[in-house]
Amino acid sequence: MAKSKHYYIRKTHRWLGVILGVQFLLWTIGGLYFSWSNMDEVHGDFQKKNAPLLSSNISLVSPTMVLDTIKKAHRVDSLISVQLIEILGKPFYQVRCVNALPNETRHQHEMQTMNHLANAETGQLRGPLTKQEAIEMAKMRFNGEPKVKSVEYLATTNGHHEYRESPLPAYAITFEHPSRTTVYVASELGTVQKFRNSKWRIFDFLWMMHTMDYESRDHIGNWLLRVFSIFGLVTVISGFALFFVSAKWNKKRLRNQ
């Protein structure tokens, strides 16, 4: 006896429901957390102090002098940015440039991004931030006076790290605080980059489950998400089809034909 289309629709809907049920639950949990969260708390805004401002009475040397000093030691191909920043109360130029390094084996040029810090009052170059300087900068930007719990130097990060795709190397300074906040300071740039706390970490994990990007967490155009979205649409459509073919009025109409 041939099975009816009602049977096949019900079977398809059931198996799609089983396959997608867990992911639909995760989407719902994530959506609830996102919509009920205070994004200022997630971003750690309550733990942040505004960056200190520099006095207008400072006497600055020309950035050209700094560039000339850099060019004496490095082959500068082009500039990315020159920015006046504050490091522990003193003005510094943050110079980001692209250095052209000759490749003798291929007779081509390998491009390398370089970051330089120079005292904006004297033009003298300095090295990256030390561990103690990074700690002091993190303390100055953190609201309150918590104790430092740990300090980690990061040269590399993977796709799941909370400081992923951010300037390296960097110091990760974690404070003894209910929010379990870690402040990330880029040593070569001389600036505070990120605040990460417990609520952000929960948000980030649920975002990964929401986007189904289990490699980098932030790519919402991955194929797994696309496939499951199509499966979800098919599940909904099969549910509507199952409703209509199972309706009493539809069964009576078919019997009267």
C-alpha cells in the first residue's frame, strides 16, 4: 500500500525537528541573553575611566623629526598613521608605518607593518611598554583600586581568544574584582585596547553558538549557519504543510472529490 504524502511530510518534519531542535534552543537562549543584557556592562564601560588628556601648554617637536629618525634605522615604504597619545602623563607620537624588506631569494619586497613610539617633546624613540608600565596604564584606566591578580604577555592568540584579532604583542592584566575584568594593553602601540569581563565572556560564547562559527566566532556568513537556516525554513514550511494536510476540513474535501 502506497504511503500518503501526509506520511512523508510528517516524517520529514519530525526528523528536521530533531536535528534542528538543539540549535533552535541555543538560538533562543542566546537571543534571550542578548536582549536582556545591559551592553554597557558587557563592554565593561562601568569599569573604564576616560583616557587622560594632555595639557595644551606642552611643546611638541615636529613629527617629521621623528620620521627622519625612524628612516635612519628602517626602510619606510609608507605611513599608516601618526597619532599623538598619552603614556603615563607624557606625550608620545605613535607612528605606524610599512617597512619594505628586500627578499634576496625572490628579488621582491616583503611588506611589514612596524609600530614606533617617540617622545613628542624631544623626538627621541623609545621601545615598547614594559610590564610595569602596562600595569600602571591598566590601573589608571580601571575604575576603582583593585589589586592586580595576574599579568600575561601575549605574542599570539587563537581564533577563540577573547583578545583575538587585536594588536599584538600585548599585556593582559587581570584584576581582583567581582567582574573578573582583564585589561589588554598593546605594548608596541602604547595604548589600552580592550576590557573583557565575565558578562562579555558569556556573551561571546553564546554569540559563537548563535552564529555557529566554531573557528573564529565572529563570521556570520559561514556555510554551517546558512545550511541550518535553510533547514529551519524547510522545517517551518513542512510544519505548515502538515497542518493543512492534517486539517479536518481538508480531509473532508479530499473524501468528497
